[in-house]
Amino acid sequence: MAVKLRLVRMGKKKQPTYRVVAADSRSPRDGRFLEVVGTYAPRGRSTSDSDAVVTIDHEKALRWLREGAKPTDRVERLLRGAGTLDLLGGAAPAPAAGSPLDAGPGAASAGAGEDGVAEEEAPAGSETGSEQ
């Protein structure tokens, strides 16, 4: 069973709040889940307090991550912001290939060499360096 840490939508119409849950990847978004790990209120707690509120139970989240649960992109950002992935240490889950999370500042492109400069390939049939 592949477990994901993902968001489940709660709240009223046009006033979303989310639960961060550990769920089987095959179950629907708002369907069955294994455990509630935290909450996320993107619009704040009330109209007077409009800052986003994230509460994460670090122990539960770390346990699921150590057991191999993969966070979705949004949940990974929430975990980074809450400091949970810092507590995990160097064993943070690797982002999916091609995701914006793996291309940080100074990241080398796919065709780049060690120094980050793209290497040029010679066209087929051309001589490279020596005369024959």
C-alpha cells in the first residue's frame, strides 16, 4: 500500500480549511484516510486574522515520512514551512523529477557539465579535434 501525506478539504463553501492526512494513494481526496497529521487554514482563523495557519503534529508526520509516505507538493511545502522536514534531517523525501522543488537557485540544467555550463555536442560525421 502506497501511503501519501495529502490534503483533505473541509469547511464551508468558499471558506476552505484542510486536514493534512496520511492516506492510501488509491483512495479519493476526501475519502478514507489512516491518520490526521495536522491542519491548514489558508484564509486564517477568522476575517480579522487573515494569515494562513498551519498546525502539524511533528511526531506523527515524521513517523509517516520515515515509514516511506510521500508528501504531495503542497504538503511538502507546508512541512518545510512548519520545520518538520528540518527535524527529519538529511533523509527528506526527494522531490519528483521535473518538479519546481528540485530546481533551486544555481541548479544545473540537464545538459550541463560539472561547472553548470552546457556542453556542446558535435554533429554526427564532423571531426572533433584531429585531422585524419
